[in-house]
Amino acid sequence: MHLKRTFSISVTVWTTAPQKHCTKCKHFTIMFHRKAALSFFNFCLHHALDGPHSLFLSPGSKMSPKIKAGSVVEMQGDEMTRVIWELIKEKLIFPYLELDLHSYDLGMENRDATDDKVTVEAAEAVRRYNVGIKCATITPDEKRVEEFKLKQMWRSPNGTIRNILGGTVFREAIICKNIPRLVPGWVKPIIIGRHAHGDQYKATDFVVPGPGKVEMIYTPTSGEQVKFVVHEFEGTGGVALGMYNTDKSIRDFAHSSFQMALSKVCPLYLSTKNTILKKYDGRFKDIFQEIYEKEYHTQFEAKGIWYEHRLIDDMVAQAMKSEGGFIWACKNYDGDVQSDSVAQGYGSLGMMTSVLICPDGRTVESEAAHGTVTRHYRQHQQGKETSTNPIASIFAWTRGLLHRAKLDNNAELRVFAEALEAVCIETIEAGFMTKDLAICIKGMPNTTRADYLNTFEFLDKLADNLKVKLTSKL
């Protein structure tokens, strides 16, 4: 005789409004045949997502499936951010998500061991899977070359990845109500759009050892060479640099900037120094203006927003005295500098999102918009207590996961990522934070140990609050 196996599940469907039971569903436990139970589970899941509902399984349930989150490329990093990165995965990501995770070790030692090929492979994987999530990494200088005994002074991994993928890096402050702004007038967000290709980040630079002439030569595929004298050096020489950009990359930068302005319904400013770099920066100005007039002017007018070019020094001054509320398109180096300046103006360098949006519109790489926190890592190595802010690293995960959810139309994953972001902000606004944020509120002289949590305590608090948020409707 064939016996049909049965098991028990307990399902609750609640509205997202607190303390309100769904009028369409009831909380009950019932015996189902396995096939019927799975059909019922799927029915309830679809019902939960068809309107302002969320579905949860009770703690005693025999079914506790993780959310299937799809393919993600993870790039591991260096020092204290690498320590935090592993804890974020352990406490906030892996307990809830079933990921098809493609991991690449971009730690300094592995980049050196692979002659930096691992960075190129990671970028190609991001292009293939459309979502990359990157930890902060070391860009070596002379001291780092000596510290790690590197084969050479490898280029910035961020620069390498961006040059392969193209696109624009958009950076925006993560705002908490209780974190005071260093620029009080910034009551609206300023979104920095950083051109993520070429310029200093793909430049050739060298030390000129002594007297001589430095020239640039352009050799066309057909036609005669064109030669430019850069400088005739005397005495002990000096330094020289050659850098470039392409019309295609500048056009992609322009389109992504205009599209971001339309999506956010904010005016767009491009800043250059075209009065000095008449050809180089002038090319950016001319291409932006051409594309705006041909393709975006009417759309901007319809939304009541505008596009304007400004000199970089004038734009910096205008930004400081503005109330915010605009997109600021910057060349590569300018965006690198101004994104940190803007983040600090809103309260903290550790409170900023950074997302590379590629020209295909499908590929995104999110990262923590700060360094590897070397000073804290040295303390950690010595067994000393640290209080390192993980928020930007967590938001690197959530922004990447949100894009994965958008590509796959995965409502469960979207709800999870939004919940994790909300938990981060709510926890800080409830008074639980790392030392850097406590100092923002109370000032360095007035901050005591009781005002903040250490690195591990804060991550544990976030993990506890996330668990409560995801199960509080039971």
C-alpha cells in the first residue's frame, strides 16, 4: 500500500502596517500532503506579494527556505574592511539568502600573486553576471610596495574595474536624522556622478631623470604623425604624465548623468576646467551640451529641471552655499575628491553609497566608498578594541542585491535588501552606533566609551534588529 507522507506548516500573512492582521488570510496550522502544502505555500506567497503584505513562516515551522537571490560577483578586499566584510556575510546575508556567489579575492597579496589578473577576471565576471559587490581594497604606494614586498606598484583595482566596465559612479550620502551635518544648509541630497573611465586612473606617468625633451606623438592609422612638445627639462628633470579619454566614454557618461537627473527629478551640473584645458575639458563640455540639446532638453523642461556647465572652482563654492538637491557630474579625479568632501559634509565618510552604473543599463557594481581603515586594522591585529563603521560596506551589499532583484523581478529579495537598509538607519537613530558617528553627535572631547559600540557589538546589534524586523509580524 502506498503511504502519502504529510508534514505540518504554520503560515501567517500580515500587512506591513504594525499590529494589523490580514483580513484575507487566517493564521492556522493544518496537515497537507507534501504537494498540496507546497502549492498552498506558493499561493500564500503570491497573495502576500499582491498588495501590502509580507509572508513569514513561524519559528516552529519545518519549512524555513532562504530567499533565492541569484548570481552575484563578490570581490573581497583588504585590512579592517575585509574583517567586517566576512562578518556582514556571516551575520546579515548568508542566514537569509541563497546566493549563487562568484567570489574573487582582491586582497593585496592575491593581486600581486596573480599579477593583478584576478582584478581583470573579477571585472569580466561582473560584466557576465551583471551584479558586482566589492569590498574596499588597497591601492599601493611606495610604502605598501615595501610592506607587502610587491612585484610592482599595481594600479588601483577600482580604476581597473571601471576602465573595463565603463559607466558612471554615483555616490549619495546615507542620511540619519540624529547625525548632524557639517554643512547645515544641505537639507537635500547631493548626488555625485563620477566619470569612471580614463584620466589620471589610466594615465602613464614617469620621473624625468634629467635634462631632455618630453613629447607626445599621435600616429594615425592613415596619415602623418602629429608631434607635441610637452616640456624641455633642464637640471635634475622632474615628472611627466600622459592621460586620455574617449568620445564614446564621455557620451556614455553624459547619457547616464542625464538619465539619473530625470529619474531623480533633479537639476544636473557638469563641472570642468575648460578655461585651462581648452581641448581636453572642452571636449566634455561640448559633448554634454550637444547631447542635452538633441536628446534631453525637452524632457528636462517638462520636469522643471535644467542642465548647466560650470567651472569646477565655481561649482565647489556654489555647492557649499546651496541647499543641495542636484546631480553633480564630475570628471574622474574631481569626482573622487568631491564625493568624499560631500560625504563628510553630510556627517561621515562612512555613510555613503557608491554604485557604478554601466552603459548597458543592466550591469552595476556597488562598493564601499572609503578606504580599508588601516589604523583600525593595526589595532585589531594587536588585539585592541576597534569601533569601525560598517554601514557603507553593508549598503554595498544592499545596493547590489537591489539591482539583482530589479533584474530578476525578485520581490522577496527587494524587500529583504530594503529591510536591511532600514535596520541600519533605524539602529543608528535609536542611539546605537560606532565611535565615528558618536563623535559627530557629541564631539571628540565629550564622547565616552558608553556612547558607542565596538565593531563586533554594532554588527551583532544590527543582526539582532534585522532578525526582529523580519519576524516581528509573527
